[in-house]
Amino acid sequence: MFDLIKKTMLTGVGLAGLTKDKIEKLAKELAKQGKLSEKEGKKLLDDLSKKSEKAKKDMERQIEGIVKKTTKKMNLATRGDLLKLMERIKKLERALKDKERTKC
């Protein structure tokens, strides 16, 4: 019974979207209804919390990868590219000022 409930919750509820409060509330409700013993409830709470955190991290990595691929395909400048350009502009401005000073 415990495994069935656990599997149902993992597939039926967006695991990455589960907050600790939601997980605790769900585990307490199942224990209250007598579907889980206190020990099973604690185990379920611990398992779901760990899996929820892992799912969130996995999702973040996937989203980060998708964003990187998308920006690369769009041929957008990276932060590094912009920093290099800013440094180059500063050097050019200094060179221009130096050139103007020597003319005077």
C-alpha cells in the first residue's frame, strides 16, 4: 500500500513543484486517514523531500542547458563578449585622448 501511494504521488504530483510544506501536509493527511503509519509517514516525507529537491536541481540544470543552447543558436553576445568589447572601447578612448593631447 505504501509503495502504491508513493508511486501515485510521484507520478500524479509535479515532484519538482512540491514544497516542503506541501509534502508535510500530504504525509500528515495520509497518516491521519490511517493509510500510513507514523513510521511510513516519516519515511515518505523524507523520501519525497529528497526527490523533490533532486528534481528541482535537475530541472534547473535542464533549463540552464536549454537557455545556453538557445542563446547560442540566436548568436547573442555573452557577458564575456560584452566585457571584452567594453575593455576594447576603453583602450580606444584612451588612445584617442592621447592622440588629441599630442596634437595640441
